[in-house]
Amino acid sequence: FVFRAVPGIGKGIKIAVVVALVIAAVGAGADRINTDRFMTLGSLETDYNFQDGGRMDIWRRGYALFLTNPFTGVGMESFAAAIGYMRASEPDQIPLWQAAHSAYIQVLTELGLGGALAFLLLIGQTLRTFSRVRRRETGTDLATVAGVLMSGFVAQLVAAAFLSQAYSPFFVLSFAFSAALNTLTAAQPAGASATAPPVPSWRTLQTGHPPSIMPSVPNR
């Protein structure tokens, strides 16, 4: 609806509809929203993420681990063990085996500089492909698909900043969808999918003739 061109409905109306739906959804589930957690945004000094063992501390330690192994990293799926051994080597520290809580810190620490650059290049190429197909195939189904995929991928990138999802299958799917769209549009002129011939019906495939030009059979 948002990315598809609808006659008589402009972007302003689409945005208003989406905002109204979001407000309605929030209102319907207001009794199940933990507002106390949102109120802590005004007192970050008491937030878990800014205390020892919280996200900020984990990210700082992850970056320190990267500096000790900048090219090879500490090894895939080894972040928790590496930070645990780091804590164990420090006086008065409990050796907590903690997840990275960030896909980007996870990749940088575990795979090193080469792995992090490859990961960022894949992300950049995926975003460029989705954006290019959406602009190039305006008014077609491919443009709609590219817009939806890009929205989901951007949301995934934001969530990945706070979750250990570097090896998530959703990243692999997004990269694969990007490659597929690139292949579909590389060998055809812009907008060609909008004027593509219709898919032949099962009757056409059986007889070799479209229904409109089927040879007539005289009644007996």
C-alpha cells in the first residue's frame, strides 16, 4: 500500500493511514505495554546498559578484544568465551560469559577487520540494490517488492545494533533477495516488468493456443 502507486491516493494520505493504524494498535495494546521501562529513558545513569556488565561495558570490552586481534578476531561464536576470559584475568571481576548484544560489535570482535568490512559491504550493496530497483521499476510489482524488502531490512539493521544477530538467517535472506532482484533487473530495460506478457494459462500450455484463438469445434 505504501510503496504501490494507487490512483487518487497521494503519499500524504498513505502516511496518515499508516500513522492512524499505528496509533490504533498502540491504543489497543496499551494495557500490555510496560511503560515503566520507557520512563527509564529519562534517567540513563541508573539504566542497566550504562552500568558495569551492561551493554556499554560489553561493547567497550568487545572493542578492546578487537584491538588485541584486529585481523583474525577471536573466532566465530567465541565472543562470550573471550569476554569471560578477559574478565577472569582482571582483579575483582566476576568472569561473566556475555553475548555481544550488537551484531556489529559481534562481527568486528569475532571476525576481525576483514570480516567486518565484508559484512558492511554486503549490507551496503543490499541497500543500494533495493533502492535502485525501487526507483528504476517505479509502478511495477518489483518496485513494491523492493520497497517492502528495504523497509524490513532497515528495521533489521536497527535491531541488529542491540542484538547478537550477526549470523541470523534474516541477514542471509536479505542478501539473497537483493541478489535475486539484481539478477531479475540486470538483463531488462527499466519498467519492463510492467509490460511483461501475461503468464500463459494451463489451457494454453495444453493446446498451444490462447483461449481467444482456440480453433472452433463444430457441433455434431
